[in-house]
Amino acid sequence: MPQYGFHFDMTACTGCKTCQIAGKDKNDLGPGLFCRRVGCFEGGKYPRPWHYYLSLSCNHCAAPRCVAACAGGALSKDAATGAVLYDPSRCTGCQACVSSCPYGAVQFDTAERRIVKCDMCHDLISAGQEPACTSTCPMRALHFGPLDELRQRYGDARDARGLPDSSLTRPSLLLTIDRHARPESIG
């Protein structure tokens, strides 16, 4: 099965949240719901404070815990792209997928009684276009494509301070890591 994924360059991101708003707008999401979220991590102290941004969505993992937790079969891996897709007609509303995702990427929309998660803009990529988040990033900090090609271009870094260990789910997310975000960095 081919696997598509994302590359995020922490060293280029300014924290503008354009990617976050693009996904929210494209999916017409209500207050507090996002397909992609940008978080700011900070630390250190004067005279050496630091911060970095992390843009996260569903990582369309090789071993997605949300798919395994879904008793109704509403979540599945797409054979053509490796995307984790949601079928609302099969959803029981149990929210096991929400609690099972170590990245917090699956949310429950209480107003609509459905889950909300990134689907790689499956409709756009099926039409040969980029996902909304990558096409709108003004700093070009987000990239999308076949994971093997992204790995050749950007390397295979997947672990950063602020993220669960990548061995848990084998996310389809590659990172260019800010020096303060390295898992072994201190303070």
C-alpha cells in the first residue's frame, strides 16, 4: 500500500496558523474544532529563552490506534493513499477513537454527533491537488506527498519534544526539527 504523508519544517514555521484555519474553513468546522492545530512550545530563561511551533493533524499512521479502537469500522486506511478515512454512516459515537489517538488528532463534534479529523483533503488529492493546509502555508513549512519521496528529500526524523514516541503508531509525519525540539535537548 502506498503511504502519503506530511513533512513539517519547524525551522520555517512562524506560527501564523494559516494551515489551521485552511483546514477549518475547508471542512466548515464549528468553534473549537480543527483538522490541524498549531501549538507553541517554549522554555529556557533569560538570557536564553526559546520557542518553536508544531503543526499537527492526523498523522495517518502505519499502525493507527484510532482504527484499531473503532468497533463500528468507521475508520479505515485508504488503499490508494494510506490516509485514515472516516465513514460517518458506520460511526456509533462511542468516541473510542478520540481517546485512543496519542496525538489528540481525533475530536468529537457534539453538535453534529460525529468525529472530526484530517482526511488529507482526500477530495483534493484525488483530483491531483494539494491539501488545503500545505497549499496555503505562506512559509512553505508544510509539504505533502508520497512518504518515500518526502523521506528522500527531508530525512526520516519523526520524534520531537512535545510528541509521543513515533514507535507507538509509526506516523506518516516527517520533521525538520528546531534544535530546541530535539527529544534529547534540555531546558
